[in-house]
Amino acid sequence: MMNPLIIKLGGVLLDSEEALERLFTALVNYRESHQRPLVIVHGGGCVVDELMKGA
């Protein structure tokens, strides 16, 4: 089994519908030409940092 390609998404990207659409279009194209698994993780960001301060 191949090592997965890990994609870390940050909070700013998640706020932009256009950026997300472009990213996921690129990921679909990648998957069509490569047989490598993809793993998408959230990169945290200022909102997560603020939430963790109260934890």
C-alpha cells in the first residue's frame, strides 16, 4: 500500500468557498491520475487556538 498524501487545511482556506472549490477540483484531478490515498486534516488556526485556551 502506498503512503497517503496528507493535506492540512487551515482556517482561512475553509472560509473561502471559491478556494475550497478549487482545492477539491484539484484533488479530484489528482485522484484520477494517481492511485495514492488522500488524507485531509484540519490545521487548527486561530479559532481552534482560542477554543483550546478554555479547555
